Amino acid sequence: MLTATKRRSPKEKKSGFRKVSEWLHLWLGLTSGIIVFIVCFTGGIWVWRYEVWRFTEKHWYVQAQQKPYLPPSELLARSRVYFKTQHITNDTLTSIKYWKAGRSVTLNFTLPEQQQAEIYLNPYTGEILKDQREQSAADNFFIFIRAGHRFLWLPRNIGSPVVGSACIIFVITIITGLIWWYPKRWTKKIVKDSFTVKWRAKWKRLNIDIHNVIGFYSVLFVLALTLSGIFFTFEWFQQGTYKVLTWKALDEEHLDPRSDTTATIAKFNHPEDFIWNKLSRKHDGRFGSISINIPDKPSAAYEATVYFGDGTLLYNRAVHFFDQKTLRELPPLGQHDQPYANLSTGEKMFRMNFDIHTGQILGLPTKILAFLACMIGASMPVTGFIIWYNRKWGRKIKKRQV
């Protein structure tokens, strides 16, 4: 990623450690460059998915009003009246999702012949805003971008380890690049060359400065995104990260509480209303979204997840389980579902990984940082290849011309 700019005198000898570092930086960078470019470039695009959806998915948004939302039972009734106009009488509700003021509410259904429907409604009036049966053009675009970022558009079992391995190589390349960049002598001229981009220089010199100087300034951000990305590929890395942060083993088994199957009579006619009312009152005006999953088995429980912030952050959430018949609240069993406020500092950092990796952690400022880090990361293999090509072949071509 980083390459030294100063020329060494003929008498100046490199240490064996430096020679090995430079060799690793060069050849690991050349072998993994194309993959690193694709992963970083697609990652930079994927950062802005919610901003793009804001313009393309108009049915996501409604005019905020100073009145309460309609309860789930009313929205469900409106949806089923709509389905009757479409000659659909056999539907199964699978989930309901409310958002903060200004967003539409979503009801997901399974229809006959395994068809899925996502119904968007105005939470204040119950008006049907959209019946979405297939992915939109914007959805398909970002699915394509994510497939390139995670799997290089290959089957998951092949592409995921290839991307993860390339990210590990990229980490080694970054570290060896820092070793190569580190000035051996801290003279005034060398310091200036190492920390300043000569924007008015010729393109070859400018390319070297972009690779070295901008690479140096962005190294911490690029490393953070790369390491947090390896987390999603290798289970051993995820386990090791958790152990380093918490000094505990990660509970791999994801267990959900079970409903009491001995109870035969439901206590409430509209359990979704009870859950919605309880959670909306508990988190009055402080939630980003509330999602209620409908149980599909007699032993399954209602699972309701409250997301805070803007509703897209995954780390700051509270998961609630309710018995299917009695609606008694059940305690979460796994580490994954524990309330964020009850976690230790290490566990909180572990849960933040996805939001750090996508730049969502602090909103727009960190999204901009993540985008710039991705674009700089994508440029490193390109500028590095140009440096190598010019040093290996550029002088020969110049001599032939002369």
C-alpha cells in the first residue's frame, strides 16, 4: 500500500527485515490487487444504500402527523381488504415493522404458491402505499453490489473465503507498506516528502505521493474497515475477536425462548396490538423502529426487536420475547439477544462491528469516512501497480525511445 519515495545511496544497505517486508508488500499487493480493488470499490458504493433508497423508494416515507399510529390489527384488516380486491383470501402474516415518525409501516405476508408480499401503509391513515412482490431496481442494484463485495459474484462457499483471504493479505500489505514508508533518516526534506503530496508534480511523482502519503493518512481507517470485514468471513476470527474483547468464549448456539404449549386458550384476540402498545409506551418517542415477528410454530414465541437511533443501527437494540398464548414476557437466552445497556464494554464493541464496518456508527460523518477509506483502499492496488510498472518497464521504454 505504501512505498518509499527516497532513493538510497549505493553504499546504503537494507536490513534483511526490510528486504523481506518490501518483497512481501510488492508481491502480496500484486497478487491480491484486483480482489482488493473490487471489494473496496463495491464497499464504498454500498455505504450509500439508504441515501439512494430515500430517493428511489418514495413509499418508505409519509408526512409526519401529530396523532397516534394505527394499531397492528387495524393495519392488518386494511391489508386484507386490499387482498380481497386482488382475489387473495389465503394469506399469512409473518412480521410487522413500525418506524419513527415520517416513515411508513411494513407488513410482510406469505401468499399462496409461496409468493411473498411486502405491504407499505400510512401508519396514520391505513392507506396502502405499495404492494411490493419483487425487488425494486435499486434493491437489485445493491444486492449485486453486495454480492461483489462479499463473494466476488461467486458462489458463497467459494467467494467468501477468497475475499476473506484477500483481506488478510491486504492487512499484511498495509503493515509492510508502513515499514517501507517509514523514513530511515528524519531530515527536513525527507519528512516533507513523506508527509506532503506534491500536487503540481508530474503524474508519475504525483502517483507515488498519492500511494504513499494519502495511504499513510488513511491507514487506520482502512485497517479498521478491513479487520471488521474479515469478521464476517472466518468464524475463528470472530471467535478470537470476541475473546480478546471480553475474555470469554462466544456462545455459538442461538437459542430463542419457547412458548408454553400446554396453554390452549389465547389470552388476547390481537396479541400484536398488546406487544406494540407495550413497547411503544415503554420507548415513547425514543425508538427508531419496532419489528414484531409472528411465530410460525406452536412452541415459538413472539419476537419483537426495538432499534434505536434512526432504526438502521443494529448494535443498539433491545429484543423482547412473548409467550404465544399468555403474552408473558420471556427472558432472552443467548448473548445475541441481551439488552445493549446490560453488555460489558467489550461486548458492546463486538456488537458494533457491523455498524463500524458500514460506516453507520455515527451517521453521516462516519459514512463519509468509510466511503473515503474504501475509495483510497481501492486506489492503492492501482497506484502501486503503476509504480511497479514504471520502475520495471518505464525506464526500458524510455531508453528505447532515446
